[in-house]
Amino acid sequence: EAQVTQNPRYLITVTGKKLTVTCSQNMNHEYMSWYRQDPGLGLRQIYYSMNVEVTDKGDVPEGYKVSRKEKRNFPLILESPSPNQTSLYFCASTPLGISTDTQYFGPGTRLTVL
Amino acid sequence: LAKTTQPISMDSYEGQEVNITCSHNNIATNDYITWYQQFPSQGPRFIIQGYKTKVTNEVASLFIPADRKSSTLSLPRVSLSDTAVYYCLVGDTRNNQGGKLIFGQGTELSVKP
């Protein structure tokens, strides 16, 4: 089944403790992206990647890192989480090219930073 | 990059047609307009995408005027299950010059019996 998976789905942590949220897609998509969703602010793009070893900042990249060593994986790293990074995070992927660039979203990761 | 603006919320009744408009005054030549639907605790789901004029699929229609500074998602004969948040997205992931995507803040549609 074509899908985007994220782990963990729920995470409660404390300020300053490094964490990684994994994202994996099995559709051989070139483009992957991370979003955060906060009440009243909609979806905001954190980072995106056009292909392996190619990443770029979205609208709210501060406090986050990403890497794209393999096509299928796009982990989101919080080196020193802070309470303002408490949010619902979504990973998405899409194929590039002339076909529709529909994004397929993962199920979300709810992060709480105390 | 194009900033998008949508109404925060809309109410409707079952069986009615619902039109949600998104404004994107600074849309770029290569940008496409995509609409997503999101239910609580789920990731957004693709509804429809277009570049200009009108696009229709089994779920919705998308109307885009010639200047492309706005777009309207039309949902025919809504049902209770269409209650969700609808997002307008403008951007272009198709070339190495693009990649950054901007979502609107979303329109919360409430369909009543």
C-alpha cells in the first residue's frame, strides 16, 4: 500500500532533549516536506527536499534540521526542543515531473515539549 | 511567494452547493493551485488542482479566473461528511526553482442537517 509513515505518533519530551521524528515513503517520490500545524495558523512548511541530498528551508525552519540521505526517508531533527515547538507535525511526499504534484501526507506526530 | 487568504469558517446545510474562495494576489507564473481537505487528527487529503480556467473531478470543481489572483473551490450538494477544514495551496514543486509551498490558514466548513 502506498503510504507515508511517521514515527512516533505521539511524543512528550522535555526542553533541550534532542529528538528525531522519522518519515518514510514507499512511493519513490522525489519531493518530501515537513509541516507543523498550530491552531489558527494552519499548515506551515518547515523544510522541504527536492531530492536526495537536496534540502531547503520552508517558512518556519528555525530550531529544526533535516537530512535526506536516501530517497525514501526524511527525518526531522530537533536538536534542543523548546515549548514553542509543541505542535502537530506532518510529513508529506509528492512525485516531481509533469504529472500532478499531489502531496501525500503522513498521519501526523503530536509533539509536546515541557 | 504568494500568500493565500481564505475565510476562517463557513456554514452550510446538507444538499447545498458550497463555494470557498482563496485569494493569492502574488501567484507566480509557474504556480499551481491545489486544494486539500483535512479531518481532525488526520493529514490533509488532496481534492483538486488547477492552473487556469475550470477543473472538475468526481469530488469538486475549481474555478480560476484569467488573472489567477483567486480561486474558488466548489463542492456540489454537500453532506455531513464534508464537514472539515479546507486548505488552499499555491506553489510549484515541478522544477528546481520552486519547491516552497504556502498553505492558506484554512476554512472550517460546518455542514448542518
